[in-house]
Amino acid sequence: MRNIREAIRRTNPFQKDFTVDAQSILSDLGIASLVADGDLAVTSPITGEVIGRVKQNSTADVDAALGAARTAFATWRNVPAPRRGELVRLLGNRLREKKEALGRLVSLEAGKILQEGLGEVQEMIDICDFAVGLSRQLYGLTIASERPGHRMAETWHPFGVCTIISAFNFPVAVWSWNAALALVCGNAVVWKPSEKTPLTALAVDRIFRDVLDEFGSAPAGLASVIIGGREVGAALVADKRSDIVSATGSTEMGRKVGVAVAQRFGRSILELGGNNAGIVSHTANRDLALRGILFSAVGTAGQRCTSLRRLFVHDSIYDETVARLKELYAKVPVGNPLEQGVLMGPLIDVQAFARMQDALEQAKGEGGKVSGGERVTVKGHENGYYVRPALVEMPSQTEVVLKETFAPILYVMRYSDFDDAIAANNAAAHGLSSCTFTTDLREAERFLSASGSDCGIANVNIGPSGAEIGGAFGGEKETGGGRESGSDAWKAYMRRATNTINYSSELPLAQGIDFNLG
Ligand code: UN1
């Protein structure tokens, strides 16, 4: 192993010490040879420097991948579901072995702190476990028929090819939420990761290739990866052979994907942005609330779909809460996300930084009082876009507050009436996640009720981010309406058939219709 690393080190065109580390992670994951030469440069947000070059796929590759996936599907759908579960069980096992290396690569490529990189791989392992159990529980219903001697049933069948489009911020977990379910449900999968994070995708693909070898009898073409940008993405989405398109990313992207898939009557699962809010009641456990707020607003440098972006604080505790938040914000250790103790890594790239600065300028123009948000220089990584998290006191929900900016900006506002705060929570175009911090049972239940939060995720006494895989994940309105991961989200990956079986020798018609000749 050392010799291989030495050889890579010597031939590595990216000479910095840091990237030598990148090379050793890549060789641990068995993909160093794929990352030496190619037309797509991969930049680590940690250093702002190129850590590898990979080959992009063409639309001809899309055609081949979808063709092979359709062929694989024809076989895979007939493999008993518990046996399909065995493949996913092996994937979970292999991910357990590779957790450290893959978690590091997630940090390196997406810029999230190592704890979160490891957490992301843990989510992959968790969904594999979930899917293995599910492979023995793809239950249908028996339904009472209105006709004598008849039985009705609902059965669930594999759907086809599930095309997964994922974003940079959860570069590997999103694939697994979809793929683990899709595979046990009898589908083939094709994955187009973000062009910002192809290395982690190639590493997962490599892991999965080994798993397929170990499994031994999976059809060729069952799972593939397409590296590239809009052109290959559009080709995947337009193609009828992408029976399901599960897309995670911006609302702008989702609007195009949703329309293109609907036009050909395909099925889409959209998990788009979120402009997630929290309501802090005067009855809240303040210390707990502050910890929850900090993780959700600052964690992943505010680059989760579920990040906390809007905070409504009860008038009576507003000044104290803002003062304490400012203290905490000033203390957040910003730096190299691979270093222990650092809680906030860099933004993904210069565009993300520019969008953050624009939003802060706009906020000032709309009456906001900004603390933090400035660029931070991290020694040795001067080309990375590190910032202090920003806390912005706003007089009300102005235009900028109602816009999702994928950055660590938390807009804070006052409220005096809990129902007004719920209405403010629901005023956003997105409907992904939400929370309230309260110890008042009536407030908590109101928030969760039919006239409460309109989001797909509504939490009490935890922040809006960091969901477990056991629940269905996704949200309403401009979040796209799709559900992934736990609960009965598997149903979106299957085809439902309603069966009526007549075991009598009569032919009574439904609704009592008489249809007899003469
Ligand atoms: C995302 O940002 O795309 O709830 C998903 C969470 C994570 C998923 C985030 N489990 O924060």
C-alpha cells in the first residue's frame, strides 16, 4: 500500500501537502487512477485548489447506461425482494468498513466538517439497514370486495429505472436514500452526482462494484454513474427509460426537471430547497433552543436544504436571545473542516460566497442589522471561501428573508402572538422543514396541527435539520412534494396494481350494473 501511495505521490501533479493527503484517501478508496486525468477539474473547497481531474460522460454514455439499466431491470424485478435486500445488506457492511475514508473524502470534496462527513456515511449505513428490513415488508393490502365470491388486493411491483440526480451538499447520502430503496424495490439505478462532487460518487461506485462482485448474481448495468453537467442531466431527464427521476437541488432545477418528466408522464420525486424557520417561545428551554439553533443554522455552513434560515423569537425574550446568539456566533470555530474542534468549514465555492454577500447587502438595504458574514482567512488555505456565520436582525420578512440563500445566514425577527409566528413560518414559498422551541403543550400541538406548520417536516424542541432516515424526508410547495428515505416513501419506487379476483362461478358487476343480453 505504501508503495502505491509513494508512486502516486511522485506522479501527483498537484503537489501541495494537503492534496497528498487527498491522494492517499483516494487510493484507500481505490479510485486514485480515475482521478489523474480528465476534463472535469475537481476543487476542494478547503483549499480552493484542484485535487483531481475526472473524465466526464457524454450523452452517448447516458444512452448506454439507460439501455443497460433497462435490461438489468427485466431480470432484477424477478429476483425475490429479500434476495435483493441481501445486496443492500452487503453494501451496508462495506460502507461500515469504508466509513472513515469515505467520510474524509466527503469533507474534502464538499467542505463539511469531518463529524458531518462521517455522519453522512452513517446515514448511508442506516438506510441500508432500513432497506434490508423493508425487503421483507413490501406489503400490499387485502380489500373487502362489494361482490360475493370476490377478493380485492393491492400488490406492489418494481417500477423500472430510477435516475438519481444529487446535489453537492449531501454528495453520497442522497444517492443511498434513493438507491437502497430503489434496489430492494426491484429497480435499476443510474446516478448523476453534482459536477462539484464527482470524487465521492466515484468512490461509492467503486465500493458498490465490489459489493456487486461479492453478491455474484446481479445483472450487469444494475447501477451506474454518469459524471457531467447540464447536458447529460437533461438527457437523463428527457429519456423515457428514466422511469423515475429523483432530483435533489434548487427549485429552479426542479421546475425544469418536473416539467420535463411530467411531459412524458414519468414519475418524479423532487427534493428541492427549503427556507426553514424556527419559532422560539418565551416558555422554551433557552439553553436547549440555542444549541438547536446553532447546529441548524451554522452546521454544514448553512448549506443543508434543511438549514435554519429564519428565526421568530418571542418579544419578551428577543433581546436576551439575540445577545446570547451573537456571543455564540462570535465563538464558532471556522476553519479547515478536517481539523478537530472546527465547527464550520468553507462555502462550496466563490459563487456561493458572492450570493451570500449579495444577500447581506440586500438585507442591509431592507433594514437589516448584520453581524458577521465577512470572509475569514484560514492560514494555508487562503483560496478557500471561509466566512463567519451571519446573524441578521430584520424588522420583518422582507424580500431577502423570503428568498433561500444557501449560506450561513440566520434572519431573526420578533413575534408576540404564536399564531402570527406560525403564519410567518408558512409565508415562505418553500415547505421543507420547520420547528418550534416551546414547553407549552398547546403551542407544540398547535404547531403540529392541521393549521400549524405547512412543511413536510415539523419538529418540537429540535432544529429543522439533521433528520433521521426512519421518517419520510421531503416537503411541500416549492420544495417539490417528493418523499425519500423512511416510513412508506418506498411506495414512490414501486408500481401499484389493484387486483380483483373472482373465485365464484357468477359474474356480478360492480355498482350492481345489469348487463345481460335479452
Ligand atoms: C439536504 O440538505 O439535501 O435532515 C438533506 C438533514 C439531513 C438531510 C439533508 N438528514 O439535515
